[in-house]
Amino acid sequence: MQLTQQQLVQILPSARQVAGVFVSALNQAMARFGVDSPVRAAAFLAQVGHESQQLTALSENLNYSAQGLAATWPTRFRGDDGRPNAMALQIQRRPEAIANSVYANRNGNGAEATGDGWRYRGRGLIQLTGRANYRAAGAGIDADLEQVPQLLEQPVYAAKSAAWYWKEYGLNELADAGKFEAITKRINGGLNGQAERVALWEVAKRVLA
């Protein structure tokens, strides 16, 4: 199937300014990785639409307040009294320090001092995170994302990496089965933002029907 610019804007209205750039990138990526039916495309566009703020954010925003840190990573940044701890107060509103702290020694990243957390922060349409995931996605889309992680902030690579992830983790099959909640859990690890994801999915299904 071929997604049109008009359909893309109907599904993701906030993407109006970038839809012309993204529609060809999305079509190429979706065709390459088997997102090739209205059912699969509707689920894919809803999920990447949520993850990327409707194609407008290709790099993770880590500008958290101390309260935001405590709410998002309570075991790390919340004290026994339920308030932000000293570490949260120290690194609040410092995105690079936050990334290096929360993503250290995870998904192939090195220790906090290596800077891998910031270097391999969430990027692309599906917010790919971690050195190991950058390496795997790079191999899957024929791009050296490990050495040039900023490529994921370009529409072509942002779309390719998301479609690669979608196929690699079996999300086409989940979409075929209508298991949208399971898709969210596989991408997010939980159900954060599920109401918006579902709302986008319902619109996408109508537009692509």
C-alpha cells in the first residue's frame, strides 16, 4: 500500500509541516519491512505518531524537573519521604546528565562516565535507545548508527529504524491479530500514553480503510 500525504495529515494533524518530507520516507520504510496492509499501517502510524509527537520530535526530551525525575524513575530519584532526592535535585533540567545517569549500563551502554546514555538516547520515530539497539538497527537498515547516531534524526533513517524495529519484534503479526495493547507493551515496556495511542489508531483505521 502507498500512504498519501493527505492521509498522513488526517492521521497525524500535527505533522502537517513535515508530512511532505516524511511521506516518501515512510512509504519506503514500510514497504521494505512488511508494513504493507491497512491494518499494519494503522497500528504502525499510531504508535510512531505517539512516540515522535506526530513526527515532530526525533530526539528524546530529557529536560526533567526534580519532580518529573521522581515520578518517572521513583526507585532512583524519590526519597523515603516521597519527595525528590538529592540526586534528582542535582541533575534536574540537565538533559545530558539525566540521560547518562538513567541509561548507564543498559542496552549495551557503558558506565555513566562514558556518555553513552546521552549519545544513544531515544531517537527516531520509535525512540530507539541504547548502544546495542543502535548497532542492531544499523545492521538492519545498512547504516552505521553506532558511529553516527545523529542519523536517526533524519526522516529517512528515523522511518527505516522504526519499521525495522516493528518487523524485528514481531509487531506486524500483533497488528494482524488486533493486539494493539501488546504492541504498546513491546515498544514502551508498559502502557504509557495508551489513550493517545488508541485514539490515533482509531483515526488511522478509518482513514486507511
